Amino acid sequence: MAPFSERISAGATGAEELAAELDSKDPLRSFRDEFHIPPHAGGEQRYFCGNSLGLQPKAVRGALLDELDDWARLGVEGHFHGKHPWMPYHSFVRESLAELVGAQPSEVVAMNTLSVNLHLMMVSFYRPTKERHAILIEAGAFPSDRDAVESQVRFHGFDPATSLIEVEGDEPDGTISMAALERVLVERGKEVALVLWPGVQYRSGQAFDMAEITRLGHAQGCVVGFDLAHGAGNLELKLHDSGADFAAWCSYKYLNSGPGAIAGCFVHERHARSDRPRFAGWWGHDQSTRFKMGPNFQPTPGADGWQLSNPPIMALAPLRVSLDVFHRAGMSRLRAKSLQLTGYLEALIRGRLAETLQIVTPSEPERRGCQLSLRVVGGRERGRALFEYLATQGVIGDWREPDVIRISPAPLYNSFDDVRAFADAVAGWHPGQGQAA
Ligand SMILES: Cc1ncc(COP(=O)(O)O)c(C=O)c1O
């Protein structure tokens, strides 16, 4: 049990004092002021939805206006003479993106959106043969991931019924043990061309040991890639050291880069000069000869070589701002605060709300990130009613069918008092309030 349990069991006053004490000692507390917290009833929302859409850094508006001004003032010359010239713009986020995910700068690139990048990666890294044709994913994967892998399997002329292997959860709340994954890999690994695994599973909030999964997959001769939609900006990632072949993530969740933000991609340096097939476009062409406009595609070494188009500057500007915030806060300090915030949330639920909420997410801190996935005791209708009641109180989580409320305190802008307010709101709920029509 988290170390907070004793003070919480002293009741609401103990929890409130503890929250105030933890907030006053939080070395990252000033970062909250760098974000727009949506208003509620004359105050601010208690916003726990950073795992879906992160909040807006206040500096984003100015960064976008800078680009609009340069475009108005300079026209095409903005590519070279803007405040942040557009031609090399994507390289302005390279160092901080690499730092964030534990990669070398040449291993990362900001481009496209997540599902697009997963497809581009699979074009190169899912090369099925008659013997080794399958993709291995977790059962209950995010629909877009499942759609993407299923369509890749079909694209290569195989049948998902035999070439899509889904690992079922074997733990009481449906989470997946490493032993279960290992069992499937040992039994069927020789059929598996690609393991595509989440860093953090979107519904359960379970975090996985990526280095170990890579080791197990590689031992069977599989390529191993990760979807880090819920991992980037949440966990302290060490992508290079994990040995993963590739990874892709979006930037609108923990990375606070806005709705539909430009996504990220990692390709391990051992593939930097890969001659694997790829879908090409001029922005992936070697920079030194790109504008010679020749007919022969020569990929830029590293992740940049998978780019297709010149990047959307209006989408890169918020990412640049956001990564600067992460750089200043530091991912290890953010993770340290996150462990406390989510530990405090867990302790409040176990200590005060156990009759209402059951935690689905693993309790071991190393097996989860910010998010706790919560099932409401009594079933789906009761769950929806609580979820809707919380929204009326300005407590914003999200709902995932069939019966999960996800609550995700983000260490950049959530306070311990936010978490305390969530618990008080749940404790003040009487079934019947917020009942779905
Ligand atoms: C795990 C996971 N995969 C894929 C997606 C789809 O992302 P996009 O719409 O950016 O392609 C999401 C979006 O929330 C996600 O959480």
C-alpha cells in the first residue's frame, strides 16, 4: 500500500492536509501556471484527461502567432528568414524529442499522425513470409491499431484469422503478465513476423517492460515495435536501450501539443541505413541533394528517411513549445511526481472509496503510468451515472466502453489537491445522481 494510507484513514481532513503539504513541497508546482486550466463554476476544472487530450500550454498561442506573422511578412522567404525558419523547422524539435523518449537524435522524427506512422513503420518492418506471417498484439488493442494491423495482414494476402495473434489477459482484471506473453511467443514465435505492443495499454493503464518484451521477441526472431500513444510524456522511456526496432506515438495526450497534433516516430539506429522497402516522399530524401530534384530516391540516414512531406509548421509550433516545457521540467522529475500523484490517488480510492471504485490498473508502480482505470462497483449504468455526475462537478475523466472510467493525473499541471477533490466528489455521490437518461 502507498505510504499515504495512514493519514488518509484519518478521514477527509487528513487527506486535505496531506494534499496541501504535498503540493507545497512539489518542486514542479509552478508548471501548472504555464497551462490553461479549463474553467468551471467560477473556478477551474479538475482535469484528469491528459491521457486523451493534454491541456494547452499558454506559450502555444504566441508561437502560432509568430508563424502567422512570418508568413504574412515574408511569404515564401519564411522558409529561410523566419524567426524559426520553416526549412529546418522539424530539426528544432529533434533534441528534445530524443531526450523525452530516451533515443539518439537521429533515431526520432516528428511527422504525420500516429496511425499513419504505424502503417509507414509496418511497410518497412512487417515483411511476412509463408512461414513467418503473423502480427502479435494484445487482446483489446485500441481499435485503430487493430484496424491497422488487420489491414496490413490482408494487404500482404494473409488472413487475420490465422495471421493476427492476440494475447489475452491472464490476470484477475484482464491485465497481461509477462509470463503469458512469453508463453505465446515460445509457442508461436516462429510464425510471428512482428510484435506490436503498447508501452501503456489505453484501457487498463498497464505499463510494460519494453526492454524485456523486445528481448523475448528478438529471441524468437521477430521484429518488435511499440505504440507509445500512452507512454510518451508519461513514462521515463529508454527507447534506444530497449533495443526496439521502431516506435510511434501521438502528441496530443501527455505531450500537450493540441488536437490532432503532429506525431512522433523512432527507428533504432541499427536500421538507420536500412535497405528495407519503404514508402518514400521527397522529404525523406537526403537533405544534401533533395533540391537537385533528381529522379533517384536516396533516403536520409536515420528516422528522417521515413518522412514523406514537408512538415506542417502550424502543427510543429505547439510541439516545439511543449517539448521545451518537458525539457525544463525533466522527465525523471515528472515521473517521480507522477508516482506520488497516482500513488496518492490509489491510496484515497483504497482507503475511502473501495465500496464504489475498483482499480483495474496494476498496483505495482513500475507496471503503470499516470492513469488509473476504475470500474464502478455495481455495473455499467452505475458507472455512467458516476461519470456524468463527476462532470457536473467539474471533475473531468473519460469513459471507455464497456465500463471503465479513466483518471489520469498529469504531473505537469495536476495538483495533489485535484486528486483530493476527485476523491471528495466520488465520496459525495449518491447513486441516482447523474443517472444516464
Ligand atoms: C493506443 C492508440 N493507438 C492509436 C490511436 C489513434 O491515433 P491517431 O488518431 O492519432 O492516429 C490512439 C488515439 O487515441 C491510441 O490511443
